[in-house]
Amino acid sequence: MRNSNSSYPNAYTFPRKLLPLLICCFLFACGGQNKTKQILSTENQNQISESAININTASVAELVKLPNVGEKTAREIIKYREKFGSFRKPEHLLLVRGISVERFRELRTSVKVE
């Protein structure tokens, strides 16, 4: 028979200590998503230039004209477009390998989707 002053924790000690940690992790993860949404919503307020390139029909030569887009990134955009279909929103460029949030900020006013 065990002593009631045993060094083993009871069945409720572990979950009670784990719950605050799980809540903190959840709040941290949700905070990161909101920040990304704020960045994108701020970008939506910018005006699209008249010479914006349609990313659904542009060739590699046209995509290379975009700021900070080289031939490799242009090919990745076309590869993504061929695999998954047309972009529905310019923000979907973030799904392409090589396009970060910072790079998208620079591209936002230069691209359009039709």
C-alpha cells in the first residue's frame, strides 16, 4: 500500500499544470495569424498601378519586370499557376515558393488578377 505522502503526482496534477501552457501556446499562435492578416489588409488599401501585370496571364519575361522578381521566382509563379490554376487574389502569391510577406509588400501595387 502506498503512503499518502508519496513523491508520485496524482492524476490531476499534470493536466492542471499543462492547461495554462496550452492556453499560452494557443494565444501565441493566434496572435501571429492576426499580424499577417493586418499586413495583408493594409496592403489591400494601396492603389494598384495602371501598369500592373496580370499574374494569371503573364509570361516569365513580364514577371521578371516586377520588383525583386528574378527568373527563378517568375518560373515558380508560373509553375504554381499551372499546377493549381489561376490566382483568385494577389495575396495568393504568398503561397508560391520564394515569395515572402516582405517581397509581397513590394509587389502588391504592381500585380493584378483578372
